[in-house]
Amino acid sequence: MSVQPEQNSSQGFLFKSWQFNQQSGELTCHYCDAQFGDFTETFIFANVDQARYLKQQKNIDAAIDCLFWMAGVSYYKTALAKSISFQQNTPSKTQAQWLTDTWQAGLAELAHENNLGWLDWVKIEGNASAPEPMPCDLRQRSLVAIGGGKDSLVSIEAIKAAQEEACLFLVGQSEFILSVAEKTNLPIMSIQRQVDKKLAQVNQQGAYNGHIPITAINACVAVVAALLYDFDSVVFSNERSADVGNLQIDSGQWINHQYSKSLAYERNWQLIIKTHVAEALDCFSLLRPFSELAIIKRFASLEKYFAHFSSCNRNFHLTGSQNANHHWCGICPKCAFVFLCLAPFVSRQQLLDIFQQNLFDNKSLSGLFDSLLGIEGIKPFECVGEQQECRLAVTMLRQHPDWQDHPKIIAWSKIIPTTTEQDAMLLMQPSSDHNIPAKRNFRQVIQHET
């Protein structure tokens, strides 16, 4: 079926309007692209407390504005229009800069893959000022994002150890994530999201398609949920390694697959929350001070999750999991990275039980491991750690009785210099450059020895 451009907007890309039904909890977001026509995205926030919504409506509506704008990136990317306009609420100058920065950096990978350079034309104009957020009373408890992988499980166990009242949070209805969440013995909140079905049709007809800043969208959903259901903290599990880009282009900018997980994004989003949404609300990453390798070391002590967790993104395709028989595909950058960096901290048998195969023996992964280790190629466009962390993992494996004689470790050892003790300490110790709120137990949680 052919999708014809609809002629109800003379603009390049139009933010039309959103509506929230407080009885059903349905939020509908309407957009229009001049080339591909109208799109509607839907979120379901179930069991909304009517009295609470009316009491905090201005705060909640301000948060929904942010979600409406950020979620529009899924439809804006179809044509990457040269002009952007607003039919309903217009963002402030500060919010417009937040959106511009996030869309330029968050779509940089897509632009690179389509030979478009940096998206300089993505410039969102805002009003001169915005009203200050209304006072907002929130309960001292945390909404904790869970993705089914090692990072969120480390945060969850740390928060449980600190006796912080918490509820798990996810966007969508992933059976895999829900199965992992159930193992934590914490309550679970799932917000349903329905992407416009027409998006798949236009993708087949030449629309631009690729990576978007999905974590930014999920963070906006979480803030709306926190206000609706009375939480004063939204906790993510993004590590400091997310700050490191993949590729610097000719114009000087860095393409970072994980931009919306970076400290730069987190600080920009926290500023928007404090100045436009609710001053009492925090949205941050508990693991921000730590490298991926340090987080994996901590995860290695959580053996109860070994049979259940996975960091392989093939579990999360829109069409359903691509891992029919196991949680790990064994061929993607995430699988290779976790296998390499978990190996120093567990036994060989534990690692093979998790992955059900020895990825070091898979010759087809040689190029992928070379890129992870910085031997050849760039850091893969995936949520993986730094090349220095992977090299430190190899240095550790030289001393590991289960792996020191493996041909791969021997071969890499001839190419990769041994990580010095000083560099290893820098990689494994928490950094002081983080954004963790001082209230309650959060600072104490991250100061635990890694």
C-alpha cells in the first residue's frame, strides 16, 4: 500500500497537539511531516489518581509537553525536514536548546550512515521565557528503570541494600524484561507505548530510518510517571563510559551512539526538570561515576541473576525478540563486549553457562573484538564500553587460570600493551564528576566499594 503525503501542513515538520485522558490514562501525541503526513503516538498511564492529577496538573502537563516534543523525533527522522513548527505549546528558549542539542546529537549516527554530515539545520526555535514550575509535593521514593541487563540490576540491588523505597519502571511490555524484573522482588510499573503503525510503512518507502535517542524518550516517560504516581526520584543506570563517542567526523563533532545516556544529556534534562517541570524531582543515573568494567565487576557478585539477565538488544526488536531459544545471540557487539569484560570476574564454566557458547572460539567475531579492543576499526555503534576497558579485561585475563592459555588471549597479548596499574585504578575507581543527588541514601549507595 502506498502512503501518500498528506497536505494538511505547509510546514516541514509540525508538532500538532497532545491530549491526555485522565480517566483512561491515554496520552495521544499528534505530529505531521510535509512529506509523509500525519502520525500519532500513544502512551497508556494506567490507574491515574484523579485527585492527584488535578492537584498537580500544571506540573504534569509541563512534563507531558517535554515527552510530546522528545517523542516527535521518531517521526521527524523520516524526512529530516528543514523547518520545525508548533501548533500547540511552544518550548521556551531553554527547552528549545535542549531539544536541538538532543536531536542533533541523537540523530548523528543516522545522519552519518546516510552521508548527511552533522544536522546543522535541526534548529528548534523557542519563546523567550517560560513560567516557573508550580510547587510539587512528592513522596520520597524511587522509580527505577530496568532493562533486563547487568547495569540496572546493579542499581536495583544497591537501592535495595540502602532500603530505599522503590518501584521498577519500563516502557513497553517486554516479556523478557518483566521476567527479569520479577526476580528482584520489587513492584513493577509498565507504561505502554504504541508507535504509529504507519512508521513501518514509510520506512519501506524510503524514509530515513535508524538510531534515535530512545533513552531521552524513556526519561521523559519516566518523569511523567513519577509525577502521576508520586515519586521524587527517577533512577537510571547509565555509566560514565557512555560519554565516550564512536567517531569524530570531518566537521569536528563526535558521533556518540549513547548520547542520550551521557552526562551531558543528563545535566541538560535535569535543568529542564528543575526549571520547567518540578523542582522537587530528580532524574539521574546512579552508576554515572563508574566505568562499564567496574559495574561488571560488581555484577559478578550477583550470581542469582546469571541465568536470567541479558544485555543483547536482539531481545527488544519492535517485532518481538529475535533470540528465539536463548537470551544471547552471540554475534552482536553487546554479546562480545559482555563476554570479554565479564570473563575476568567469573569462572570459565559460569561464563559458558550464561552464553551457552565460547565467543572467543568464534572466528567470525575476530573483527568485532578487534574494534572493541581498538586494534582496528571504530568503537561499534552500540552500548558498549571504552576500548581501554576492553584492553584492561585482556590484561586481567592474562592472569586468569581459566583463560591465560587461550589462543585469543595469547594473540591479543602480543598486540595490546599491558594496562598499567595506575591506568587500571583510574578505570576501576569511581570518578568525582557525577550528578548524584545528595538527598537520602544515594551518595552512600554509590560510595560503596566497587
